[in-house]
Amino acid sequence: MFKSLLNFFKRKPATGSTGENQATADGLRKYAKVTYVTPARQRGEKRVSFNASDLHRVMDPRASYPLICSAIDSKKFTEFARVSLVKREGAKQGASARWTFKIL
């Protein structure tokens, strides 16, 4: 009886806690590159802009704004996407964060 009560109160893992559906910084960087940078590069554009709320809308509810902002603000993103940050506007870690990158 006691064991069954303990099992009842055990914390159950949240949906997506296996990492399969969970947003990661690398996943966000890859999505941003494939969705924004690569098409702009193929169109011959010199710059590309996007904001955190665009990424959050697609990754929601698994991606928090701090995760999104830190993933895109990182040097790893500029190297991975072969871009250079031109302008960073808006909140440090919020929906209004907006990036403009020069495509290298």
C-alpha cells in the first residue's frame, strides 16, 4: 500500500523531456539558418533580418525567449550560418529581440 502511494506522488516526466521534441540551442540555430539565412543567400541578398518572436512562434512552447536569444546571439551562430551581426535591437531576452546579419 505504501509503495503504491509513493508511486502515485512520484513526479512524472514532462512531455518531450526525452529531448526528442525539446528545443535546443543547436536546433534553434539550425532552424534560423535554414529558414532565414539560406533562402536569403540563394536570392543573392546581402542582409537578413528576423526576430525572436518569429522563432518562438514556430518552436512554441518548447523554446523560451532566453534560449532563443542566447542561441542567436552566440558566436557559434555567426560561424555556423556564415553571417556577421550588423545590428541587434530590442530586449536582451524577449520577443522584441531583432537581429540583422550581413551574409558572408
